[in-house]
Amino acid sequence: MRWVVRVGFGLLVLVLLAVGVLALIPSERVAALLASQFETMTGRKMELSGDISPRIWPSLGVTTGPVSIANADWSSSEDPLFQAESLSVDINLGALMGGDVQIEGVQAVTPVFNLERSKDGKNNWDFGAGEANGAGSVPNSATAFTLAEGTIEGGSIRFVDHGTGREITLVDVTASLEVPDYSGPFTLSGQALSGGQPVSLDLAGDVFSAFTEGRVVPLTVKLVAGGSTVAFEGRGGFAPVAAEGVLAADLSDLPALGRLWGSELSQPSLGMGQDKLNVAGQVTLDGSGAAYLRGAEVDADSNHISGDFDLKPGEARPTLTGQLVAGPLMIGDARGSAGSGKSAASTGWSAEEIDVSALGLADAEIGFSAPSLALGPMEFGEVRGLVTVERARAKIEIKGANAYGGMVTGDFVVNGRGGLSVGGRLKMVGLATEPLFTDLLGWDRLVSTGDFELEYLGVGNSMAAIMSSLEGKGEVGLGPGEIQGIDIASMLQTLEPDHVGEGQKTIFDALAGTFVIAGGVLSNSDMKMVSPYFIASGSGEIGIGKQTLDYRLRPTALAAEDGTGGVMVPLLITGTWADPRFQLDLEGIAREKMEEKAKDLEAKAKSELEKRLEEELGVKIAPDQSLGNAAVDGAGDALDDAAKKLLLEILE
């Protein structure tokens, strides 16, 4: 604000000079004199062109043609700090004669403000001259003034921070400043367009003279950007930026606030503020760039969260810390939208792009607890966790969450560095499988209680891409339960594949196995199932990305107490998650029987050969010796015996 006062006071002097000398000096000489005096007062060059028109009645004033104020020496921009098509200043002549400076109006037509901050923190609106005493000093109480109305029409403001790369642009700016008492209250209001959306600012404060010096004064502020509103009531100043008071913010339109701040913000997902995001509390800005929000109350859609936040500046980005307590939390759409478990089994994974750009705005470390959590289609009981964010990588540590009758621990990672990847390590103990798989995959045929361990990693900018790229491993162990929709025991008895559908079920005592995931396909080769009526092993693939099934189950009916003598009929499970197909592998049975007969014939033939070798050559085959080697060894022994016999005959 000090530079505004300095420029305004400089314009006041220009009015007096212009009116006093215009009658004696040509217009171009007056312009040069005014520009020279302004440079002396502010340290910046001013260029005036066109006619300069003074007024004496009914008020003392002057109107200029095009005007510009030079940029800072360090700026690389070719644009001036300020330029306008014209300036008009009016001063109350009667009050001036009485010793009071009453500015009745200041108007800038189509002004353009080009504001910059250098990498080392310099501001191009900080004027170098007249900071202390002398011609350029800011008015003191002896030269205090009032301003009936200062206005800007059709202006634009551009701010570039070369340190952060942030750029803010406002167009169609209309603003008004009123200072009825230099040592009393003042008001500032303005409207503009930011990224095509309207923004407005209303500011009211006390002790204008102190505020222009950057000191803290009573202050109320209301900022509206698109559908978002930020209101503050308390005390504040700007040199440095410091404030304390009550904050009430409606952040329902975060993209509009992002554009105003020079950042790209996406609308949060459901539960995080997609339709409603209100923040209230006692805020403190300590002048170092840090902000503290105490007694915070956050309403995000249907969720209510309370706690404390600390936001502190960092070298690359600010750091947000907090400790939060929430009511029942609902994040994501649990009503069956595309991508949720129930609909994914019939419609496929959602290809909608997932935007996690907000992770790069700040680092964070936030602890939280909630009595329940609905995460998309999945439902958890009491949950405690810690969220950390570092360089656009978020890690959610689940200290303990009640879920589906059991407990979940582990971590979940969302990495937004150069794209999107998700991963984690989860341990689940005692979870009920029917509601779990119904919510997660839309598959409700497995009724049991089990333990799971899972380690996974997926890459992609949509749920479909992530599921098709999954890599990982895990294991599963289930207790007594049933598979609904198929009766494997009856299939073994009748060798008919029609024991499928409503009312059919397979009862088991235990099921266990391990698996690996590669390219979005889960592979298993060691599944074991124990049932009162059969035992089974299984192997095959489950396409997670394409939601397909290609699995072979080998159940063997139990005919004796020792588990022997049963009938084995392979069962093929193919198709999709939404429409699985079950088929008895009769060809596989015939093929296995043919292979068994071939092995029997081979064994019989080997036995006959062994017998003949022993009878005709006297060769006995060792347990680990092949028929060929035994025959060679036998022939060699026979030759040795013949050679010995011939040698003895010669010697005799």
C-alpha cells in the first residue's frame, strides 16, 4: 500500500504544478516538468504524452493523456510497471485553501499493472527513492489527505513470481478506494475476471495511515472467486503479511481459486469436497509465511472433521501438519457408480482420468481417526491412520481398521510424480468374504472368513489402466464356508455339469493358496480345498484388468476314510466375472486315462525286457540303471569272459 500512497501523493503535487505553471509554460514543457518531479519523488521515470488539461472550477484538477511508469531496473520485462490511457485527478479547492487536502476523485482509464517478484524476493513496485525524509516521503499528519473516490475502469493486473513460476492474470478490472479520513476507516472494493470467471474483493479497515505503512489494523475481508468465498474478520497488515482472526471459507469451487492464485486445482472427489467444502476456525499468520488454524471445523460433502492445522513455508513447497478427528467418513461413491465393485463386474473398470495434481501443492503429515470409513464401495469400522505427502507422493498408513468383522493393517501409496501409480502392502485378518468381495468386485458367491496378505503396484491415469498393469503377490487362507451357485460334489457323482445356479452350493472346510500378479493377471498354481465330500487342487489365471476367468479345478471325491479310491473330474471355470461358465473337462479325463494306460504299457514292456536280459545275457539291472546301459554292460562282461578264455588257451 505504501507505493499506492506515494504515487497518489505524487499525483497531488502534479496537479498543483500543472495548474500553476500551465498558463506560463507550453504543454510539452509542463509534461517534462511533471515527469521530472515524479521521478524525484519516487525514483521511477514517468512518461506523459498528449494534452494535459488543467481545471480550476468547480474543483482543482488535471487530466492527462497516455501515461506510464517505468519498471524496476532488474526486470527483464519490456512492459512498464503501470500504464493507462489517461489519468484524472480532482482536488477540493476550498479545502485546499483552508489547509486540508481533500482528493475528490482519482480515475485511471484502462490501466495495466505489470507486477513482478524476482527470484531473490524483490518487488518491482518497491520504489527506491524518497524512503525517508525529503521530497519523496510519504505524507505525515501535516500532509494527510482524504479521498472521496479513486476508481479504476477496464483495467488489467498481471503478477509473475519468478521464484515459484506462479502467474496471476486479472482482466476487466473495476475497483474503487474510499478514504474519508486519513487516520480513520477506509474501504476497497473491486471486480475482475480470472480465467473467464468473476472474482470480487471487499476490504474494510481502520486507521488508513497505519495500514499504508503495513502495520496491523482491524480488518474485514471478503473474497469471492467463482463459486468459492473466503471471509476474514480480525486484524491484519501486509509488511510483513500478518493476521489473526476468524476465518470462514466456502471452497466449493477450488478450480476458480486455483486460477486466481495461479495454480491448477481440480475439483475434489466425492467425500473430499466435490459438492461442498467449508472450512472455519481461528487463523493466525505470524509474519514469517506460516499459518495456523486452531479449532478448525471442516465440512466436506457429508463428512465433518475437526482439529488443528499448521502450514509452514518450505524451500520447494509448504508443509501442512495436523491432527484430525472425524465423524463417520464416506469417501468416493458407494452407490454403484462406474468403477465401484458392484458395477465394475458388469461394466468394466472406469476409464475416467484420475487427477492427483493437488498432491504437489504441499508436503503433509496428518494423523486422523474416525469411528467408521466408507471408501468407495468398501466399508470399514473404527479406523486410525497417518497420511504423509512428500513431493507429490502420498502414503496412507493404516494403524488399525475394523473391517468386515476383522482387522486391516498396512499402507497404501498414491504417487503423482510424473504420472500416477498406486501400491501398498495390506494384511487382513478374519474378514468375512461375502460382503468383502461383493463390495470390492461385485462377486457374492464366496461365504467364509479368511486371512489375506497382499502386496501390489499399479501404474496408469485411470482405474482401467491401473488394474491392467497390476504387479504383486499374496496369499489367502479361508476357514469353513461355501461357494454358492455350484455343487461340485454332485458333479463328481453324476458327471453332469448342470449342478450350477440358484440353490446350488459347495461346502468346504478350508481353502488356501498363494498367487502372483503380472500385467494385470493373477496366477495361482497351488490352491488346495478340503471338503467333507472331496479334496481339490487348482491352478489357473484370473484377469484382473479384463475381468476374465481361466481356471482348472481338480476335485477328487472321497471313497474311503483314508481319502483314496475316489473319482477325479477336472472342472474348467472360464468366462467373465459377470458371467462365469463351468464345464467338466471330460476330454481331460480321457487324456489322463490314456496317459495312465501308456505308462502301464511302458512299465510292462520294461519288465519283459528286464526279464529277457537276465535270462539270455545273465544281466541284472540295478534300480537306477537304464535298459540300454544294462545291455551294454552285459555285452561287455561277455566279451571280457571270452577274451580271458582265449588267452588261457594260448598260454597252455
